[in-house]
Amino acid sequence: MAKIVLASASPRRQELLRRAGIADFDVRVPRVEETFPQGLTPPEVVCCISREKADAAAALCTPEEIVITADTMVFLDDQRLGKPSDEADALRMLTTLQGRRHTVCTGVTVQQGDRRLTEAESTLVYFRPASQAELLAYIRTGEPMDKAGAYGVQGRGALLVERLDGDFFNVMGLPLLRLSRMLERFGVLLLN
């Protein structure tokens, strides 16, 4: 089997690859501006950035290696919610999300040499109504500060989520079922 390279510094993505049964992979992090043209839909935005990351990662890899890149964003009414700049920004985002539905989109690219697949996964996340005291208590944990949308579903942020429709792992940053199906097309079978 070809060597797998995860082109991401995200500890969550590394953990998810291990959960999927890929224990032997390298991590190489390319530098990317993460720009995209105006007017794209949320899935198009994350696919565009995932491809940018794959282009940058190609310079760090051999043509035989299988490179995985991903980009995850939170969208509320098609408006992008990035990582909060400070606690006040986290409170603003969480206040906006509480009691509402939003979408988490991840673009995934798998590339080996000149062969490339890019696909998007979208998951609907429904936040329960929450009081300002609850949101402030969550912010004090520090968990929201490095996450798009100011929450982590795999941590205490799960206490704000009423339900979700779609791939749970997508909300963590890597849709495992979609990735496994993409890898199959490169000869990597995770349940073999």
C-alpha cells in the first residue's frame, strides 16, 4: 500500500484517521492562504480550499504517496463563521447559533500524483436554546477558541447540540465514511 500523508496540523483529523484504522501516516503541513472566489456555495468554498491545500502539499510529497487534505467551515444562512478572534467574538457566534440550525461543510481531497478526487460533505447541526450564563461557562473552558463556529462537538460543546443530521465525524473535521469511499478508489480498503 502507498504511504498516506495527512496534510493537516489538526489533532482532530489525526485522531480520526487513527479511528478509521490508518495508524501509519505522515503529517506534512503546507502553507496555504485559504482564498476562494466570491459567489461560491458553502460546499464549493471548502472544496476550493481543500484543492489549494492539495496543490501546496504536492510539493512536500512524492507522486506515489496518497495525500489527504481537508477544510471544514461552519455556515449559518450561507454566512461563514470562522474561528473566534477572542472571547467576545466566541460569545457573539454562540449566541447567534443557539436555538438555530447551521451547516458544517468539509471539503476533502485525496491525491496521488496527477490523480485527484475532491468531494464535500455537509451536516446539519441543531443547537438547543442556551442561556448567556451557559454560553459564558462554555467559553471559560477555552474549548471554543480554536474551532470554527466557536464550538467542538467532540467536547463540552456537545452539551449545546440538540441533534445533527449527517456525519458526526464531519463536524469534527473529517467525514470518515466519505473519506473511506474516496480512498477505495485509490486502492486503500479500510475494512480489509
